[in-house]
Amino acid sequence: MKIVDIQYLYLVLWFVLAFSCSSDRKSSDETSSVSYYSMEDYEQVSKIDAHVHIRTTGSAFMERARMDNFRLLTVVVDEEPGIALQEEHALLAVKKFPDVVAFATTIAVDQWDRAEWENKTLKRLDESLDHGAIGVKIYKNIGMELQEADGDFVMIDHPRFRSVFEFLSERDIPVIGHLGEPRNCWLPVEEMTVESDKRYFTRHPEFHMYLHPEYPSYGDQINARDQILEDHPDLWFVGAHLGSLEWSVEEMAARLDRFPRMALDLAARISSIQYLARDDREKVRDFFIEYQDRLIYGSDRIVDDARDPDQAVKSAHEIWLKDWEFFCTDHSLKSGAFEGEFQGLKLPREVVDKLYRKNAEKWFRPMKSMGK
């Protein structure tokens, strides 16, 4: 081989190696530019739990939330112990902890069959908003309990609800929609994915829809909800409990793609996400990163006078820490909800900040100025 050929070969190899090293450095730089939180960051990071139920005059839960750097959205529900008492507790908590607590009200359907139901409902919503409510909960009793005089179930897309959604849409008041139940509710117990559902529906067969085919189906619930969002595109909507789509990241993604003002809260469904992550962590992690602007942290903690306050606070703190570990680290974890280990998602800081604070502040805008 000629000397000039050898020199040319060396030159080509030098360029290849130089480019490779440059690419490696670039890749390393890009990787190092992504930062993550650790367990030690937990108390320093401002967070929002956008789905709790404060049903007590006690202060321990709010004090613990403040220590853990959480703000809280307490949600009033059309169930026992009644809307009036729940709202009374919510207003007291807001008064005592204005830097920690905000509240969302709800609508009642106990007088659904009366002609004046719509006017009374709008009047009561106006009063709650005047008292500081920043959202409105729509509960699963619509679609699963409420019936017409002839026995037909009333679904959320019933025409009489139209004025309510128009009222809220015009005022930019977000709806928190708990409509339907997890898909497990319509499956045999042995096919359910998480132990909490298996235990609950075994103890409460009256709520286990698999045993009640005369009730609206899972698809009926989801379709009615989707129709509302189709009919009211300007409505700010948070699908509570992952919008009852907890079984499939593809189904969740499809709704978020279809409805630009829809978000999903994770309340009481993080174990379902962990179950999915056990089998395909990267798919779940990719979903959280791709839809990082549409997911809202919530725990669904209930604090009431029927429970020991110290135990309730201890339990809430432990759950908050476990959830933080799942979202912020890649630790190997276990859950009491199902068998096997799964790995934490270790989401980038930017994603965690949106999940734990920024998205809640976008859908529930008054929370952004709390404590300022």
C-alpha cells in the first residue's frame, strides 16, 4: 500500500473517532441536562394534593400537609354525611388554613324529579362560588344510582344537565368528574387487577356491576362522559380517578388527544398505574412524559371524625412519601395491591413539577395565588 493511501486511511479514521467522541459527549451532555428529584427533596418541593376529603373540624391533617409542603383541594361529594356538612367543614378549613386549603363544591340530585331542580341547582352553585369554591364535583351517583320515575337510569349526558355545564363553562369553573367506576367493577372478582378492588367488591356485591347486568355498562358510563366533553368543548374538566380509564394508557391518551381541556387526576388509582408499570414500565413512563401537561396528583385521602386523627395523619404522610418515591426514583418497589415488584418511574423534575403543582394550578387557577 502506498504511503499516501496509509495517510489517507489514518485521516479518515481520525475523523470517525473524533465524530464518535463528539457524539458521545453530546449524548452525555444531553443526559446530564435532565435533572431529577430524590427522596431528600420531598419537603422542599411545593406540591398540591388536588383530591382530598376534609370532613372534620380538627387541624392535624392540614398541619401535616403544611409540614410536607402540600396545598390541598378538598372535594365535596353528593354522599353522606351530606353536602351542607361537608361544605361547612371545607369552609372552616379554608378559613383556618387559607395558605393550604381550597375547596370544590358539588351538585345535589335528591330533587331531580322536581321541575325547579335546574334553577335551584344553579342558584346553589352561584352561592358556593361566592363562598370561594374553585371547582365542582360531579359524582358517580349520576349514571349508577339516579333513576327516573320509570326506572331508567339518568346518565350525565341527560339534557337537564346542559344548563349546569353551560353555567360552569361560561365562568371557566372546572368540573371534577367521577363518572363510572374502574373497569374492574364490571369484571369477575378473579379477573380484577388490584386487591383493593377485589376486597371492596367482594364486601359490597350491591356495587359490583358484574353481578348487575341490568345497570348501565362500563361503556355506557364512558360514552356519556365523552358526549358531555364533545358537547361542551370549552369546559375545563378533570377526569377523577384517571377518568375511569386506569386500565389502559392507550385509552387515557386517546381521550387526552380528543379533548384538549381534559386532565386526569390520579386519586386512588396510583396502584393501577403501578400495576401497569410492573408489566411495562417504559410504556407507562413514556405516557407520563408525553402527557406531562395533563396529569394531576391526588390521593383521595378522607379525614373525618370517625378515624383516629393521629393515625389518619400518619397514613397520609406515608402514602405521600410512597407516591413521591414511585414518581421520583427508580427504586425497586412493592405494593399491597398486587403481587410482584415494580420499578419507580424516575420522572424528570420538569414532569414532577407539573404533576404535583403546575397542572393543578392551571385547571384550578386560584390555587396559584394561595399564600401569596
